[in-house]
Amino acid sequence: MPKKNFLQNQNRQTAINEIVGWKTPRLHQASECYVSLSAFDPTRGKFRIKKFMLDHIKGKRNQRVYGEALIKRLTEKLMQGWNPWVEMVQPLEYSSFDDVCRKYENYLLKLFKEHNMREESVTSYTSRVRILKEWKEKQKINLFYTYQFDSRLVGQFLDYVFVDRNNTIRTRNNYLSWLKTFCRYLLERGYIPTDPTESYSIVRRRGEFKNRDVIPDDVLENIKKWLQEHNRHFLLACYILHYLFVRPKEMSYLKVGDFDINKKTLLLHGTNTKNHNDAVLTMPDHVLRLMIDLRVFDSPGNYYLFSDGFAPGRERRSEKSFRDYWHHHVRKALKMTDRYKFYSLKDTGITNMLRANTDILSVRDQARHSSILITDIYTPKDIQQANRLLLNYRGVL
């Protein structure tokens, strides 16, 4: 046979072997007892036999029972993409995907316990892990080992979230942002060879920045009037969000002793804030008066400000309780659009404060923004004009 044809046939056979990948394991019970497994070794370009010795098992019958069970386990692993020779080179990439997901969830819980991640972030991330595993099971996705979590599967999962689950672009983008952090965790620990999310980007939405709107003045008046009649303690929660810009999660941790009547301030503890920094906020007089009218300061300083019925008490209520009351009572009673959310009170408060020509630095500090650029996002278009404080300014030059 000519040398050229020989090499062509050899290359063709190597390609076929690589596609076939493995042969069914067999039990041998002669002079030695073992299970043999023949699998393609990509580093050598040919099949190699691996033996699993069973001589340590006493009795021919016991060896046969154990050997048949081993053959079944090995065959299942081979069908799921396992290769004993590749595993020797990159063992971590052949880690069980479900086991690694459990390690990731434990890692998130540890971050939370060390005050390095917020509770809602841990809840959100673990929920997305659960959705990912449910998708894998329902769609019968071949994802047994971590190395199989590649770019193709990332795309399929994002389509499942966006199309099959009928979610919004915002939700799809949130899942992608989480996948990027999840894959960074896998990559840093050697569970995957490359970042499968690298080719995916956030989808820009047209004509919409947020899924909530600033609340008009007349609607604010109706909210105030209804709450004065039905729940003044929840009105206080609205005031604290609207005038002090305290986030619902942060509000759920507020205690009576965090307020200083004489200084007219509120102390936010860094253990409960988004940026983990302490902050001192100014209390407007009318907010303080409402707290006095509600006899808030008659309660012990270690009481939560918003407990049962949003009145002071020993038990902490979650941030979800604020949203639920807004949705099921306030918004429903006043027949407001669902774009007027509880958190809209914060956006509205910043916008109205800027519209009232309040110094932008004061607004920035009260809102605890990291820069004026963030505060400026809230500046209404109708007041983006010349600053009257600067019109008559003249410096030395």
C-alpha cells in the first residue's frame, strides 16, 4: 500500500475512533478478575484499555455481582460524555454539575454569613440555580459534568428564560448577569476551561429605562389622604422612602433607637445598607411630627420601627411586606397603574427635591449616591436649564 494511502487510512481510522469514543465494558473472570474498559485517548490518538481489578472481592459470585453493577455505572458515565483518559488530565472539569451547584450555593451562604452579600442577592442567585437545574431535568439536557456547560447551553437556557417562560428582556438580562458571575466562579476553580458567557451581551431595551414611573403630585395627594384614614404607620413608611430615600430592605431593619429627636437625624447601620457603610440622614420636620403623633418614641429603642401592622414591635417584618401592602391595598384601593410601585416613591422624592431647586449635593448625600452623575439621572427635563445661582457669578479672572 502506498505511504500516502496508508496515512490517509490511519487518519480516517483515528477520526472514526474519536467519534465512537468507547466500547462497552466487559467482565473477565479467569486467572484475574477485572472489568475492562476500552476508550479513545485523544492525547495518543488511539484506543486504550483500562482495567478495574476485582480480585479484592472474595467469591466468584460476589465478583460477578459487583462487576455487573460496575459495568452499568461505567456505561452510564461513558454515555454522559465521561472519558477516563481525559479525566486524568483535567479532573475538575469532570466534576458533577449538580455537586458543584451545591458547593456554589454553600459558597453564597458563607458570603452572606460573612456580611459580604445581601440576603436578597443570595435568595435571587439560589433561585436561578434552581431554575437552571429544573430546566436541565425537564429538557433532558446532557449536562452531567461541568465541562459540558458551554456557550451553546448558555444560549439555550437564556432562550428558555426569555421565550419559553415568557419573561421580559429585563429578566433575561438579569439571568445573563447572574450567569456571568456563576461562570466566573466555575472558571476560577477549574470546573470549566473557558467562559461560556463571553459571547453574550445585555439586550438593550428601546424606550424604557425602568419598569416604574415617577408618581404625579395629584396621585401623591390621594395616597397621603387614603393612608391618613386607613394606615398612618404605613404612611410613615412612605415618608421615609420618599423623603429619606431609605430602601425597603433597610427600612425593615430600622429600630426606634436609630432616630435622634434632638438632632433630627436617622442613623443607618452599615450592616444593613446596600454599600455596607453607616449613614446619617436628615429627618424633615413633618416626618418627625408624624412619628411623635404616632407615639413611636414611647416604644423601647430596640423595637423595630415597622413590625406587625407597620407599628413598632419586637418582630422584624421583611421588605416584601411593604411591597405587598402597597400592591394589595394602596394601589388596588386607588386604582393606580402598576407602574406606580412602592419604590417609585424614592424616584419621585429625588425628582421632586431636584425640581424644588434643592442643592444637588444635598440630594446626593441624602440619597447616598456615589456620585453626582447618578443623582443627575433623576433631574427632570423641564429644569435642565441655566442655574440662576451662576448667572451673576464673576470670579477673579
